[in-house]
Amino acid sequence: MANLLLQVLFAVPAVGVISIIALLISKSRWQGIERLCAALERFLERPLRGYFVVGCVAFTVPVFTTLWTGTPLPSVHDEFSYLLASDTFAHGRLTNTTPLFWQHYETFHVLMHPSYMSKYPPGQGLFLAIGQVLWHPILGVWLGVVLASLAFYGMLRVWFAYRSRSWAFIGGTLFGLHPVVIYWGHMYWGGCVAALGGMLLLGNARYLLYALEGVNAPREAGFLLLELQIEGSLRLRSVCNHSLGMSAGIWILANSRPFEGLVLTLTVLTALVYSLIKHSKPRCKRTERALFLPFALCTLFMILQIGYYNYRVAGSPLTLPYLVHERTYGATPQLIWQSPPSPISYNHKRMEHFYQTNDARQYYLLRTPSGFLSFNLMKVAVVLGGFYSPLTLILLLFTLPILLRKSPDARFATLISSVAMLAFLFEKSHFIHYMAPVMGLFLYLFLACLQDCAGWKWRGLEFGKPFVLLWIVSTLFFSVHSLSALPFADTDVFSFRRSQIAEELKGKGRKHLILVRYAETHDPNREWVYNEADIESASIVWAEDMGKERNRTLLEHFHDRDVWILYADELSLPMLPYSSGK
């Protein structure tokens, strides 16, 4: 938090410079900004044009970063786990049978019993699988970025229904250039899938609130290409379609970030129920049925889908694979109000060290008053510093209180994002993608404040629009700066070494078994033992060296493979034939 406050303090002079330049532009009576706004409005008269440009920007940025830095290599536990799900789905399966000698393949965030599969919900893995089938899993990451950008543009078309349509376009374009989105588009565990679900939910739910309130909203209030037309009567088909869109968002959230998605869904549904009760009239009954029936059918489908997936992976329709993994390996629960489980026996020291030391440290820290305060201040700084630049934080500090007094939408967005943030404080993790479902609301508040600034005047000078234009340019500067922070594919020694070994062995044209030997001081965040979905037919099998006696049956089973010994923590030592590494 102190670092974030320091960045904001250093950004204050930049705000002064932007304000001075904006005043100089306004004094010159330059009409270029007015012409630019008018041209943009004419361009956006056809909604498809806006979606096309937003989609192109969202696709171009991650493609460019990948061409520049090289195809990202997985290095984090979560990435390998999601790639296992991707490989499973790409081969037409929901899960895999527990492999023989599974103790040798045990690794982080992966189930071995009752089936062999990622512990995570299937959403991210499904997107990666689409990319894997078409070309490469990174294509699935790009797909998530593009769809989230389009959904954000559609969401803003609803939330900015009474304002210029240009603001939705600006927001949708800036989303693809946002530093966090660029970061998510460069890894396999990004948050764009959950952001997509949240934006579908929030955009369609806001439309339905318009409908229930009987508001005479303009045609541009429609989500995506669906339009709200209230001219004495409601178009029930549009209400039905938006109910389906809201349900689709809930379904994506349930299959990507279940806890955070549940908090967001319950908050939004509470607002809808309140509106139903407050505005319930005989003439609204048909509208209520058009809203409820699609939602009920989609909810039933979602329950059946999740139940079936749980049954196939975890053995019970009522048990999430994530919970099975936590019962098997987790030394502490994810939510800090939950009690620690009974002591767990581990087969490998590196896993015991990770779960009982690294993973548990944050849980026990949050269980103390001082730790709860200090750690959550850091989490708040991570979220605010991730979603907003220092310049934006200064803008929000001075303009958001004014906006909240006069904008019901801003108050609604602040309430929902505050509830989501409060729930996040009681989780032991601090990663920003946990807040991905409400990212759209954080960015909406920034855009709403910026739109409010466009009307600023000083001594008769209309300097608001030049000020906003310069602020957007500064935002783009931060986006370009974030590109320089992306890692090149060969900069991470661990991931590059693992990839090079795999490529070298695949080039030999034979099948291989790699026995990984870890040192006592091994960093458990650098995990080598991750395998494909079908271990038996994989060209390379990664297994932990568990000693001569326990290795014997594994070696007998893979007697037709070349066997290697890899010393994971000795970079100067090459991979050796197993006979030399005994």
C-alpha cells in the first residue's frame, strides 16, 4: 500500500501538466476535438463497426506481444494444471483414469484420485482446449481476451445508455490495451474468462433492471446487437434474450471462479428481486415471466452440467474437484473463517513444504488482527494498482465522490464492487485475477468519472474535453509501458530449460521417461513433474525419482523407453542416462 501511495504522489505533477496543457488547448479554441467526437459518433451509428474495431484491437495486442516475446512458456503451477485440462478436453474427455504408479506423477493442483485431472473448474481449460485443437493453447487465451473485450463494450452500451455511444467504444478499446489484460493475455491462467462472465452478467442484468423499472431507455441501451425499445410496451423477446445473456454470464462464472462468481451473482440477483418487488405491477407480469423462465431453464442446465462434471471428475455430483484436492493436499482452507483440516500425510517432501509452509503462511497471517489488516491492505493495493494507473487513482479520488452523489449507476457499481472486494478480503490468496468478475465495474467507474470531466469549465473555457483526451493518451502510455514489462520466453531459466529438454528429446524420435531428482533446498514453486492427459502414450513422461526400490516397477513398466535422470536444482549438471545417475 505504501508503494502505491508513493506512485500516486509522484503522479501529482503529471496531473498538473495535463491540466495546464488542456487549458492552453481550450484557449486556442481548437475545434479538432469536436470534429473528432462528431466523426466517432457517426462511425458508431452502426453497432457492428464498434464491435469490429474493439475485437481487432483485443486480438492484435496479444498476437503482437507473442510475436515480440515468443510464445509464452508455462512456469506457474496453475498454468500446468490448466494445460492438463486443455489436453484432456482436446482429446474429447472430461477426465482421465488414475494412472499406474500415480505416486511418481503427483504434483501441484492436480487430482490423482478418484481421477487424474486438474482441480480447477473447466472454464479456462475449455478455452485453452479450443486453442489447442485449432493450433496452440495460447490461441484460447487470445479468444478469451477478444470475447471479454466485446462483452465489456456491450456492457458499457447498457451502462452508458443515456450518454454518448462513444464512451462505450472508448472503454471497449481501452480494455484490450489495459496492462492487466495484456498480462492475462500472456499466460495460461489469466482472468479474461471470468471477466467475460462478469461482464455478461452485469450488462444484461442492468438492461433487465431498465426493463423492470419501465424506463424509456434509448435504442443504444441494448446489449450486443439486441436493443431495448420501450415505447408504451416492452419487447418481451429482448427481455428473454437478455435473461439468457445474464444466465450465460452466471454459467461462465460458475465454471471459472465459483466463489467470486457466487458473490457477484447473489448481489446482482438481490438487486433484481428488489426491483421486481418495488416495481411489480399487473402490466409487468409478462415481463417477469419473460425474465424468469429462461433464467430458470438455464439455471437447471447449469446445475446438471456442473453436477455431471463433478461426478465424472470427483466421483460425486455435489463435490467440486477443487474441494477433493483440498481434502487430499490442503493444509489450510481457502477461506479464513474455515477451520484447518486434520493433518495430512504427503508422499513427497516438496509438496509437504509447499502446502504446510508456503500455502499456509497467508492463512495463519490473516487469522490474526494485525495480519488481517496488513495483508488486506496489500490486497487492496494490488487490486487498485492493477486496475488503475496512479493518474487514474488521483482522478477517482477527486471526482468519484461527486459522481456518486448524482449517478445511481455509479452508486450501484460501487456497491457491487465493494461487496466483491469485501469477500476477497476473507480469501487467503492475493492474486488480482480473483477480482476478474467485477473488473468491468472498476473500469466503468473510471470511464464514468472521465465522462463527467468532459463537461468541466474554468472561467468560461471548456477545457474538459482536451483534459479527457490527454488523460486517455496518458492511459495509453501506461499500456505501452506495460508491454516492456512482459517477460521474454527465454528469460525464465526454469521454464525455458524444461521446454528445451522436451523439444530436444522429442527430436530424437523415441519415447522417454525422465526421473526428476529434487534437492533438499528445492523451491516448490519450480515444479518439473507435469504430464499430458494420456501418460501412457505421451512421448515424454515426467516422474519423481523415489529411490531405487520404488523406481523398479516404474522402470519395468516403461522398459521400452529411454530413461533419464534430471537433477532439477543443479543447472550446471546436464540430464544424464539413468544408468549414470544411480
